[in-house]
Amino acid sequence: MQQGYTAVLWVLAVLGMEATALGECELTRLLQDKLQYEMRLQYMKHYFPINYMVQVQYEEVLRPSNITRLRNGTVSEVALRYLWFHVSSQAVLRIHEVLPEKHPSWKYTQELCQLFDALGKEYSKY
């Protein structure tokens, strides 16, 4: 399960950069800043105990090969951005739910959840 957790964080970062390159809105720019490698390393690796696991179902992991297949298919860029938003927000929410409030990563994941909530409101307009 640790591999699934690491894969989710990697996909968040890769797709976050893709979404920002395509969307150019302020919320995705803020999310990109928050999802930079250094911040993810600090808050999601260094502050987590060794062998700590967050349960992730196989279907919840979005792999780069699946994105390439969707991109080469008939899926629009808008739909891909929404898919990135949905998977990323659910992953961050799942991580945030297991952290105690005194955990050093709690505030970081709370800020990410708030940014994803705001982005969800923007997407609901479409």
C-alpha cells in the first residue's frame, strides 16, 4: 500500500503541472505552488512515520499510462483537468482525514483541501 500512496503523490504532482500549464487560473497556480516537490517531500515524506500507510484501492490510483491513453483517445483536455481535480482532491482528503490535528502536515493538507474546494466551486460553474 505504501507504493500506492507514493504513486498517488507522484501523479498529483505530474498532473498538477499539466493542469496548470493548460488552465492558467489562479487556483491551479496556487495548487501547483503547494504541490512542489520540496513541499511534498517536507510534509508528506519527512513528517510521516516509516511504514505509515494510507489505504488506497487499486481503482483510486491514476497512472500516467492511463492518462496518455485517455489523451490519445477522444477525451477532451477539460475532462482530463476535471479528472485530475477529482482524483487529486479525493487523495488529499483521504490523507487529511487520517492525520491528527497536531501532526506537522495537518495544516498543509488542510490548505490543499481548501484550494481543492475552491477549485471544485469553479468547476461546478461549467
